[in-house]
Amino acid sequence: MMKTSFVIRCSQFLFAALLLCSAQMVRADAAPGSAEAMMRNLIQTVSASLDQLYKARRIEDQAAIEQLIKTDILPHIDQQRLTQRVFRQYWSQIVKANRQEEARERVINAVVRTYTVALSNYSGDTLTLINVNEQENRTTAKARLRRPNGQTIQLDFSLAKKDDQWDINDMAVDGIVVSLTLFNAIKSVWDQQGMEAALESIGSVDLNQKQQEQKK
């Protein structure tokens, strides 16, 4: 039950976070190089790519969507920081075993699979950026997603500046934090079966199958 709940929550978040078409920004004069400008540029880029695929009737083309994700989205995620957040107190063991790159790949592969499922289910949702609170040690962006049926979902992004570039390093939907949810999904596996099984558990998550199981 916990694993199914994790998959559904994670999929809901990523569906919301990536359906960036028809987005409305807080203001049009965001300062160049600011966190708000990064969010605006990300929205515009992904929106244009999605619109192109949608008009070409390729929104369910898995290869095309995966390429969109790798080209337009992943460069704006601090993959190392997100991975560290997922593994938390286990990260030192990952480093000691020299498995950092494998851990990162498994986390990001899970993210890409989730994005692929999310984007192929696009149904005309709109995302409004509410505000960006840019601070030296903690910068956040808040957005609200509205679905065609009127349902709204609160989205929160954690951002940090790295090498003069703003990156997303965590995210939440209606208060459910992605890194924490992933961590909770692997914690019992790690404690009971060890590192190898925990790493494998991330790489073997089948979001599509879990979603179908939830519908039954």
C-alpha cells in the first residue's frame, strides 16, 4: 500500500509540475538571472515543445517525450542534490561504496519514467505561477495547477543557485515532498535488505503498472 501510494503521489506531482502549457507568470519583467526568470524560461521552453508534439499528434510518442524531458527539463534539475535528498542519512554509505553515479542515474531514470507517463496524459491543464521568494539560503516558487474539471493543486519548488544558474532541487504537491516520499519508499528496503536492494527498488518502479492497479 505504501509503495502504491508513493507512486501515485509522485506521478501526480510530476504530472502537475510538467504540464506547463498555457502558464501565466507573476509578471513579465522578471530580472535576468533571477529564479523567477529561470522558471519563466523553463515554462516557455517546455510549453513550446509540448505544443509542437501535441499539434503533431505525437503526445503519446514515448521516444519523443523522453527526448523533450532530457533536452528541456533535466538541465534545470540539480540531479546530485535531489539524489542526496532522496538518500539522506544513507548518502555517506553511497559515497563510501563509490555508488554516487549509479544512485543518481536510478533516481533520474525514475523521474524520467514518471514524466513520460505524466506528459502523455496531458488534458489541457493550466499552471499559474503565484510567487517566487528568492533568498540567499532558501529560494522557493509557488504555483497552482487548475485542471479542466476545476480541481486545483498547490505546487512548491525548492531552488538554489549553482554555478550562476538556478536549479530545482526538490518539489512538492499539496505538501507532499518528492524527495521525502522517495526516501520513505526505500527506507524500509535499505534497513531490511541493504544498499543493493534499495537501489534496485528505485530502478524497478513501474509507474504505469502501479497507476493501472490503483484504478482497479
